Amino acid sequence: MYLQDAINNYQKHLTKAEKTVQSDIKSPSYKDEAAKHSKRLTELRIKLKEEHDDIAIRIQQVKKKVNMNEASIIDKRVVDLWNKAKSTKYFSDEELKSIKNELFLTYPDMSVDQNLSTCCIGKFDGSLCHLSTYSRKKGFIDFCSELSNKEQSMIVRRTYNLIKNITLICFHHKSLLLVKYTPLHCYCLNPFGGANPCSVKGLRCIDLETADCLSKLTNKVICPGQKLCPNCRKAYSTTKSSSEKIDDNDDIGDIDDIFCSTDTINTSLSEIGISPLRKRLKEQFKDFESDETVTFKQWIKVDRETLESLQLPVDDFIDELISKVSVLSKHHFIAKNQNNYLRLLKNELTSNKLIILMDFSENYLFVVQDAVQGDCMHHDAISVYVFLGKLIAELKTYLSFELIHYFSDGSAAQYKNFKNFMNLCYHNTDYGIKAEWNFFATSHGKSPCDGIGGTVKRLAARASLQRPIDNQILTPLNLYDFCKESVTGISFIYVANDEIDSVKDNQEKRFSTGNTAAGTRDNHKFVPVNENQVCISRISNDNTSFIANVNESYNNNSTKLVSLSDLSPGNFVACIYDAHWWIGNVCEFSEEQEDVFIDFMHPHGMAQSFYWPSIKDTCWVPEQHVVAVIPNPISFATGRSYNLPSIVVSDINSKFEAILNM
């Protein structure tokens, strides 16, 4: 049936072509050419008919004998017949398309696998690759064993890394992604998205290495085999050169490139990776003479902060800038660690724990239409103690909890003082709840408290201005009543002065034996050990810590090896910091805070020699962590390295080990 239909269709197409030729014959100008075409048409028609009939007979024979070799020959003859029909000038594109469909439907390939399924790529893109004759004839290709590593990489990249675990691929997709991929791309990729139109001339193929580099530069998926025009190749070369120059110079594009990772804290916070900055600055000022000066602005504090213009030689300016960045980097490191720790606590918070963020809003001025009055509120550790008592009592009516994580700024008057730490040590005794206190870095304590305080003050100020005759907000109680009545979504608790005065005597009695915890100013986490001691850490997620007394009457069998009275600026001392002993020079000390500001030498522990680091490594160290006053280190001939007598080093190490074993 199919064979007869195909013969009839061929006859129809040939007849149409013959009519076209016959019409041309009527024209005298085309007489000779038309006669020639008519003869060729007749010959072609006879040849196609003979081939058609012969193939039909052979197919019937193959179906009976199931001879696969013979089937391959028939398949080849079908293709040859199609090529002959395609080569003639007498069929239009539509006619050729019709002939092709009918011819290949009439003579199905006897040698192919009729039950072939889709390959891995075909399953992903929904194509019918398994229905193509060549794919069914050749079967699947094993992706891992039959393709080279380069071919595998090309196919994975050209499918945009979307198809995972490719195991089988058909010949159709292999040809499409390896052989025909590049010829099919006739336009520039335009990876940089320039406004100028890309050229269609001079296109060049992108290799695997270039594709990787372009992907990195543009943050786009670039496939090897796509093409670039001359303009885009020039832009690529320029961008690549700039990128390589940045890599060579350790350029700094973000503040995080200057500062260290916030995952862990090093034994010395000055070792935080700012050396690329010095190298970069040297490169920036390479064209300056050493005696040339740099003009810059700097905040200078005398009675108050003022911005002044200063001039320094190039080398001195670089040293000064590095010194400032070193201080800033420590601050940045601590700020990010504290914020990350709070975020981690929020993510892992369980039902028996609370996080309380604390802050004092600036004193509210009670505003009326024609006058301004102020209420002087004294915010100290006693006020904080009373506020916490009221807050915890309120929370207990709604929640059941066992531990509170406090977060606040480092205000010395309110939170970061020995009085508040003594109350923290008694927290479990006073409220029946355990607690720890975390401090944000300086000027980084912004929290929802600031937004709430600002909202309340704004609403109260507006209400005061709208009440010119009576019912003005003139007292704290008026403010409380207004907030309870008019501000929704925020809970308010009123604490009268009498409540604070009622606990003042007991609080003063508790504080009478208080003792400033050494290292208070530089540390940011305080956890009570008992009613007399706190465990102090530099940052909240630090693995190292030390124990400090907040009650001077408490005897923990430890004695100070060195007293502040034994020290003076310029002395060399050995001290303990982050579970290691170091030597350094005393710059200053604070009797009030009971700590010492030390300029450290490197390395820590027992060493053959010591040296001053290129970046100053300075820190406040608690008085009880000073192990010994030592003689000045002796300089070597080079003047860069120093050593200590072996007996001094051994003595320091012995004292250090004795302290660790206490």
C-alpha cells in the first residue's frame, strides 16, 4: 500500500515538473533549453520509476529472509534515490519535503532497533532523538567509556551543567553537541553586554580555557564553542589583563579582603592579613620620591574631635595608615563576630532559652506647645537590676525558660562595669534563671531597641504638640499612660523611682566588696562561674577564656605574680594571652582597670630569638596575667632579632606551666 502511494506521488510530482517544462517550450527564447530539460526529465522519470520498483521488490525479499546485510544495502539505495531526486532542479522545496517523507515512510530501515528509548539528554530536553534513523541504527554511546575526557567536558558544559550523571548519549546529540555546535553559532556571544553592536565578521570560537575565564569575569555560563567578535575579544583581553594585575598586586576590592575571617580568632589579632594593603600602597606611591609628602585629613581629639589636614612623607604616611587600619581591623573583626554569634543563637534557640537585647534610649524631653521640660533619669547598674527584675517577672507569666543570653552595647556606666557583673553572678540566686552577657563592638550595638525607642519618642512628641490646653505629657507616668493607650504592638512596664530607691541599700552593700574584672574593656562575653567569678572571652564564640574575680573578698588561692606598682612604661614583661606566654614592652597601665597595655614581640612561647612584627601587636592584658618582669632582650648584630638568656626563658615557662596546672 505504501509503495503504491509513493509511486503515485512521484508520478504526480514528475507530471507537474513536465508541465512546467512544456510551458517553457512555448517560449521561443527558451526553446533549446526547454527541449534539453524535457529530455532530462523523461530520463529521470524512467530512472526513478525503475529504482522505485526495484527497491520495493527487494524489501519484500528482505522481509521474508530477514537478511540484515541486505537491509543495509536497501537502506543505502533509498538514500541514493533521495539524493537523486534532491539533485534535480525540477522540484520545489515543498515538493522535496513531501518526497522525503513519503520515501522514508515507504521504505522503513530494516536494520534499526525499533524499540530504542531516549538517551539521558533526550530525557532532559524532551527531544525524540531516539526516533532518528541513524540513532536507532547505531544505538547508544557509553558516555564514560566511549568518549574522551575532553568530549565529556564539552558536552557537560554545552548543556550548561544542568544534566547530572550522563551515562548514555545518542549519535544525534553527540553530533549536535560536538560536531555541529560551533557551526550553528553564527553570532557573537556578546558576554560583556556592550551597547555597541557586535560584529558578525571575524568570529572566533571560544575554547574551554577561555570559556572558564569568561565565566569567572562575567558571572555568566559560557560554553566552549560559542563565538566572539573582534570587539568582544578586545574587551576580553583588556578585562583579563586587569584581573591578572589585580591578582598579582593582591588588590583590595572589599573590606573583607583586608580583614581576617570571622570564623576563628588568631592568637594575635594583629595577624589578620592586612599585608596586601601595604603592598598595594607601595604600588600606588611608586612614582613618588621618598621625600615627597602626602596631604590627608585625620580626626584629632583634644577636647573634642576635629578633622584636620596633615602632611607626612610617603613612607611615614603608609606606616601611619597601616597602623590605623590595624586598629580598625580588630574592631571590624570583633563587630562581625558578635553579630554572627547573635545570628547563630537565633537560629539555634531552643524553647528553654531567651535572647534579650537591651539599650537605653536617650532621655525623652517632655514637649508642650510653648515650653520644654526635662526629666533627669540616672541610668546605672542599680537601675538595670530593677528593670531586669520587672522584665523577668513579666516574661515568666508567658514563658518557661532556664537561660537568658543578654546582648547590649558596652556602656561602662550601665552594663560593662563590675557592679553589673556582680549582679550577673547573682542572677541565678536573685531570679532563679541562669544568664550570660554579650557585648556588641563599639558603635555596633544597633538593634530593634533603637527602632522602638525612636517610634515611641516620635509619637509622644507629636501628641504633646497637639495638646496645647490640657492633658499634656509632662511626667514619666503621663508618658507611660499615653503609650499604653495609644501605642499598639509594644508592651510597656513602668518603674517608679521608689522601686529603684528601695533596692539601693542592698545593692550598695553587695557592691562594697566588688572588684573591677581585669580585661573588662577589651572583652565581649562574660559568663558567671559562681557568685564571685566570671569567665571572660575576647569574643562570644572564642574557644579561649580566663577567669576573673568580681569580688575582692573571694580567695581563689591565686596570687598576683607582678603588681602594677612594680611596673613602669618601658619595662619588658612576660604575660599570658590566649593560652600562650609572650614577651613585650609595657606602654602604659591603668590602676582603675587593673590592666597593662603591652606591645608584643613575636613569636610566643620558648623560642631561639624574638622580633618586632612589622605591624604593631598591642593589647590590654589583665594584671594577674603578667607573669614576670624580665630584662631587656639583647639585640643581634643585625638589629632585627633579639634573644633572652636561657635561664630567663626557662623561668618564664615554668611559671606559665604552674599557672596552667592550678
